[in-house]
Amino acid sequence: MVVAVFMFSLSVKAQENTDSVMDRSMNKTKKQGKEKDCVMMKDGKMMQIKAGKTMMMKKDMSFPNGAMVMMDGTMKMQDGTSHMLKEGEGVMMDGTMKTMPMNQMMKDSM
């Protein structure tokens, strides 16, 4: 009986460890996908990249850091300053600005 209880507790612990590893793996995958989501200026138009698909930006967007990006490419920061996005500049989903590598832009357009 004691052996059965011991074996049961080991199997429960093993399952918890497996679940924990799977949860971390899924969270990592979600974070990686979100890291690539952004809006960017491409060929003079604002584009949105979401889940690996590029589409026209349909509306102004606001970000967790207080920044906003308008459909014309104007980025307004929380402190009130503005910046017009140039070709290849993008804004990640956390509101940070980033210049996209040219090969990334070319890959997305294909």
C-alpha cells in the first residue's frame, strides 16, 4: 500500500513537471510570435504584420507605452512628441520603434 501511494505521488509530480515545461514552451512560442508583430512604413503605406501576415493598417493604433501610430505614419509618443515614420521604420507591439532590415522587408513582400 505504501509503495502504491509512493508511486502515485511520483507520477503526479512527473505530470506537474511535464505540464510546467509545456507551459513555458507555449509561452515562449507566444512571445516569439508577438515579437514579430508590428506596424511599419512600407512603400509609403502603413502596413501591419500580424502572425506572419502582412496587411494594410486599417485604423490608428495605440500601444501599452502610451504611443500611438496613425494611418498616415505619424507616431505620437506619450510625452507629446511626434515622429513621421520613414520607409522601413516600424513600431513593435510594445510601442518601441525599430528599423526593419531590408531583407526582412523584401521577404514580407513576397
